Amino acid sequence: MLRLSRSLRLTTITLVALVGLAGCLSKPITKQEAGELVRTSAAFTRPKFAHIPRLLTFQGYYYSDYGSEGVLSITDLARVDPTLAILKLERVISINESIYGPGRGAMHQLLINPTGIDANVLMADEDARSGGYDQQEELDAQEERRRGTSLVSNNSFRKEIGWRVPIGTREFLQVDQIHNYKDANENIPLNELAIDFSWRWVPNELGDAFDTESATFRSYPDEVQREAGVWGVRMNTSAPMHSRAYLHREGKEWVLRLIQWSSSGRGNPR
């Protein structure tokens, strides 16, 4: 009888433990609910920006015999900053170039003025870390800002933060798949979900110049188009984009933790 009582207690403890564990496991969510969380999030509704520096300073890039003549063609400018090249082609910014000294080591300065952009949409730019580290803002900044300065010496390239202007928004299409801790091919923690979803770019009037499918963009020199493709400034409206959102549970509610725009194997959201 004692053995039976002990067995019942162990069974009861096991059942309670399983019930407690079940309460910790990722609760189900519908595609509609997941899609609504993504579609209405601040990360998804944030516009795509073109970033315009006030001043660019660099050296060791171009050679000038006399140190007084402007040497940057529009394709040269695209190698330094394709955003500026596109905006200059659209005649919405002016650039004043100064060169200090002869030879390849001469210092170059580009003073930029957004003369043709509506002041109502032009905003003061900010460093992604100006308000403290935010992982989502860091990811967004990586998508919009230069990925490297291989053509210009890292030690002699300086950019003074200036302005940003919205060039497009995202249109949510659908949730493609929901992953949880049960997926053997995914490393999803308990009480978290990974939401694969599709969306597309919707350029505004200025953003048409950055849309790789627009007649405007295709009218630019090939070098400008190529450099815009290396940087995060362009938008591709030819096909849906594919990204991944991570949700975690707080109490009984699902909360969006992060959107990873460029997910391996699911395409580039630029």
C-alpha cells in the first residue's frame, strides 16, 4: 500500500511538471495574428531613408596635378557615395568640392546642400547609437548606410552627419511560415517564434530615383547603378522581399522582438 501511495505521488508530480512545462512552451499563433504584429510594428512602418551628409572629407583616392580643379565625375562620386550621385543627378542637392594640395594624398572636401528637397520632409539625421544601443536601429542602419569603404582609406574618410529624407515604405504581403521550438532545422528557444514573411517596397516620388526597376534609375550611368547595388540605398520593386521577424511571449501576449531584413537564403530586402 505504501509503494502504491508513493507511485501515485510520483505520477502526480510528473503530471504537474508536464503541465508547468506546457505553460512555458511557445503558445500557438495564427498567421493572421502574426502578420498583424509585424505589419503594425514600428520597425516595419519605419520609412526607408536616404542619408545626406553635410560634409565628406577624404584623401588618397584621386590624383590632381594642380590641387585646384574638381576631379570627381558623377561616376567617381558614385564610388564615394552613390546616394549623393543619384541626388545630384536628380538636381536636388548641390556639391561644392575643394581640394587641398596636389597629388594622390591631397585632402578632398565635399560640402553638400539639399537645395531642391522640400524642407517639410527633410529631417536632421542621427547616429544609430545616439540614443543608446538598439539592435533594430543598428540593423536598419546597416541596410541604408555604406557597407564598407574599400575604395577610400578607412583612416582618411570622414562623414559629418547631416540630413535624412524618406524615399519609400513597405507593403506587407503575407506570412509565409511560422517556426517554433519544435522545428528541428531551426534554433528557436521556448516561448519564441520566428515568422517568415513577404513584403514589397513602395517608393515615393523621390524614391523613384532609387528604384532599380524605374526608368529613372535605369537612365543613370552603369557605374552609378552598380555602386547603388553595393550600398543599401537602392530599392528593388521587381519581386517580393522575404524577411524574418522574431516574437517572444510576455505573459499571455506575443511581442515583436526584432525584424531581420536580410535572412540567409531568403533574399536581400534592398
